[in-house]
Amino acid sequence: MAQLRLARGSESGQALPLLVAVVAGAAACSMLGLSTVRALEIRQKHQAIADLAALSGARAMWNGGDRAQIAQAAKASAVVNGIRRISLVGPPTSSPAGRVQVEVTEPIRVGFGPVAVAIPSRDTSIAEVVDWLGGGLMPGPGDYSGPFTWRQGKPMRPDVATAFDHMAVAAQVAGLKLTINSAWRSSAEQASLFAAHPDPKWVAPPGQSLHRLGTELDLGPDAAYGWLAINAGRFGFLRRYSWEPWHYGYTRSPGSTSVGFGRSLASGPAGKSISRSAVQSWVPVKYRTAIIAASKRWGVSAALLAAQIRAESDFQPSSVSSAGARGISQLMPDEARRFHVDPFKPAESIQAQAHLMRELLARFGSVPLALAGYNAGPSAVARCGCVPAYPETRAYVRRILGWLRERQTGLIVRLVG
């Protein structure tokens, strides 16, 4: 028995290292399996972060950013998600579709303790701008990007279409039928035209054409040129160039996104009417109808009026400034008297604000200059032809334009690689 026990004991002594080896092998396999699963999880995370970074870069490109700004936007998106090693691959492309490609090279760490290793990783993603909610068209950076309305199969801003309708009726009374040869054109289309006819007198270089703003109409027939020269100004249109008797631009609200024409009102809380999209979401419901009504009457962007009111009084109708400006739109006493309004009555004050902005837009032909004229007075703007170097005025213009850019939603992007 003793021998048997010894023999069995001897067998146990021989099997123990094998058992240890088997257990160790199983543990190693388990660790390897866990490490592999973990590596796959990290890889998927890196790919998702690359996708988000590419989308952020595409948005920055669409907003007119240069390569450095696109790269900065992509990296900021990656950093906030825990990745620092990311780079932009090649130059972004703006046509036929805007593409941004990024590469994440953050290593993947697997294993545990002293046996952990870093595996090189290379995850790439491409984001592409594919469509725009403003009617299926494809604006580029700096192009008009709001809703479109069509006349004779040509796209334009809704307020331009309304003004054209009025002018077309007047022309018809005079025995003329106005035709639209062209209206809105994207920067990409303009680039093709310029490549075919590289004469800046006849074709504006890409990014400089006023057609990209949705305000310009090339009109006909030839027989209407004389009538247009005399009458177009009554409807807010200006002949842009002496050598182009067909080219007229709408000047009453240049550069603005939408004045809310043709927009239906939705029913808000307690039966109040609110705009679906003509004004920003932060506009108090009780002032939306007044803003849109003033916008339609005076042909000035509802979003612009709303941003102004936010900067002027933050929608406080009893506000009075140290300079004596009063009411929700901060009208000076002489302005209130000129427009025959009570500045402390919001609806009246907003009508006067829109009326004044229409005058300033017509005079200066620029939203920033019109805003500066509202804040600092038109004489200060006229003296320099610029936003005067007053810190308050420059901050005022910058703040309002920033709020207007916040509304430019509707961009659709997709991942393509």
C-alpha cells in the first residue's frame, strides 16, 4: 500500500506541472481572448471617433473654413471623445461634393500589467456633404443657404420671388411679359461658367458672384430693358452693372437668410401662433407673430429682426438705455416720433425697427453696415463706409451675425469611407 501510495504520489508529482501548465495556458488563452475582444472594442471606438471628427470637419468646411480651421474642428471633436492623435488627410474638396477625410493613429493598448503592448492603429473616415434641405440644391460656403422659391423654373429667395411677382404684374399692365433667364447659382456652377468664359467683366469669379446670394435675376426680353431701367427701383431691384441691362439685384434685405414669406404658422401653446422656421427657437412665443408681421411688411429678415431685439433689449419691452433708447427695439425718441409709434408697445416698436432696417439696408446694401447704422447712426457708417471702430458697435454687429449663423441648419452629411 505504501508503494501504491508512493506510486500514486509519484504520479501526482508528475501531473502537477502538467496541470499547472494547462491552467496557465487556459489563463493565457483567456487573457488573450479578453485582450482581443478589448482591442476590437477599442478599434470600433476609434472608428466611431474618426467618423465624428470627419463630420465635424465637413461642417467646418461648409461654413467656409480653410484647411487649418477644418483640421481644428476635426481634432476638437476627437479630443472631446478621448483621442489626440488625429490628422486631416489631403486637402478637403468642395466639389462636386464636399469631402473631408481624417485619420486616427491613436495606438490600441492590449494586455495587462507588464505584458501590456501598444498595437499601432490606423482608422480613417471620410465625410461628404450630399444634400441641403432648402429644396435639394447644393449651396457652397458663403452661398445663400435658406429656403428657395421657384419662378419660371429658376430658384431664388422667397422675398425676391414676391418682389418679382409685383414687378411682373406692373410690367404686364404695360404690355410686357418679364422672363427670368437665370437666378440663384451656386459657387460650383459659377466656377464652371468662369472656366468657360474667364472674363470677370462678364462672368464673376467663383465666390464673388452676387447670384450665389439668391438676390439676383437676369431678366428679359430685350424689349423690357427700358421699362426695367425706369421702374425696377420701385420694387426694390437695382441694375447692378451699366453693361448688363438684364441684371437686377434685390437690395431691400441683402445677405439675409429668409424673411419668412410663404411660411405657414403653427399653433403654439395656449393657441398662440408661432413660426415653424422664420425665427429662432429662442424667440419668446408672444413676440413671434409681431416679428414675422413686420418682416413681411417691410421685407427684412425675421431672423435678423429677432437677433437685433435680443441684442438690444433681450426681449424686455420696458427697457431703457443710458443713452435714452427705449422699448423692446431700443428706439431713440426722435425715431419713435418719426415713425409715430409708442416704443414701449412691442408690436409698434418692432414695426418701426423693421422700417428703419429697410431704409438702412437700401442705403448701405449690406447687413453688417445696416446693423452698424442702427447702433451707431447712419452718419458714422457713411463717413467710413465700414463698421465704425467703436468697440460697442463692432461687438453688437459680431454678436448678431453670430446668432444668425446659428440658424443655418439643414446640412446633411454622410460617411462614405
